[in-house]
Amino acid sequence: MGLIDKYKEFKRKRLEKAIIRNQKLIQNPKAIKEDRAAAIDFFKTHENPDQSVPALLSRFDYSLEHGINDTREKESAMEGILSFKDASLKPIVEHLQVSTKIAWPIKAFQAVANQEEVINALESCLNYGDISFDQGTVDKNFDILCYLRDYSIPDELSAKIFHFLDDHDERVRFAAVELLLEQKEPNIPLKLEKFLLDESAENTRIRQSVLTGFAKNAWKVNKKDFKQGAITNGFAVNKKFIVVSTD
């Protein structure tokens, strides 16, 4: 091996060590803040997005007690991620699928992706399994459903969201209801109708939201299950079997 090749090999190994060292610094909330800031700057200038973007995204996985420093570091990491533009899309999606801290990564993704890409990315991160004993994943499902509410989603995705109407967590059920009330899938009224007569304490705010949604959208109810007249909470079924406000 000639001198030039040896020098190139030396530089390659030194870069590999620098990447590993700076990755560890970014991921360490107990590191000296100046060192962590320098590590973030390292990946902002490192030109390989497959290495830089995941490293910068890892800074979003924890929060510092000092709020100002925490925000500054995250904003710096965000700036670095966005500088890679489209090249950051794949690493962000991969990060979203494994992390439960998704607020900043989603903000980054929304800045570089189109609406369809955002919807697909969010849907791919939903967990439809039995996760009742995994609070982090439950919270993640809740967050994703809240983010999806800002979008008009495809009917086939709305139909998949019906799954969360029976979730054990009231917040997830509520988020699913709020999302579905903003969509146009034709089976939504039928799926939400069960909440109209649900007087259980655990579904109080869900019921109120569904009552308001039915009245707002002038949705009809099933004649077999409802009679004309009052339901409750300021809403009634009129002669056309449409829920209307009585206030």
C-alpha cells in the first residue's frame, strides 16, 4: 500500500471514529452541553445523510431539564436534518417507526414531504396490535391519530381507524372519533352511532363529540335503534331521524 492509500485509510478510520464518538455524544443527555452541541454541528456538516440524519434525529429522543438548552439543541438538529431535503425522508420514516418521541421528527417530515407522504408515514407507524401493556406505544398511537386529524385521509385508512374505536385507552378512542368526524368515508356514521346512547362515564366526552358531529353533518340514525325525540345533552332525533341540537 502506497503512502497515498495509507493516508486515505487513515482518514477513513479517523472519520469512522469521529462518527461513533459524536453519535454517542448526541444520544447522551448527561454529556457536557458544549460537546453535545459540537457533535450536532459535526453531523450538520457531514455530507452523508444516511449517517447524519439518524444521528441528528436521535437528539429528539430525550429532553433536558433546562428547557432553553433543550430547545436550542433540537432546533439546531432540526436545521441540520432539513438541510438534507428529500434525502432525509427515508431516515425520518425509519426513525418514526421505532421511536415513541415523534413530535419533532414529524415536524421535520412535514417540512420536506408532501401531504400524501405524511399521511402514509403516519399510518405506517400506527400499531394495531394488543399494546395495552405498552404505554409508550399507546401514547404514540394517540399522538399519530391527533396528527392525522389535520388531513383528509383515504377511505381505506378511515376504515382501518375503526379499529381504535374499541381501544382500551379513552384518549385513543377519543382521538379516533375526532379524526373520523373530519373524514368522508360513508360508513363512519354507522360506526360512531353506538356512542350516541352510550351513557358510560368513560365515554362521556366521546359521546358529546359524536352528538355534535352528527348534528353538524346532519347524519341520519338507524330507525331500528332510535325513536323520535330527545336523546340527551341538548340533542334530539327529529322526524327525519337526523340528530339536531335543541339548544
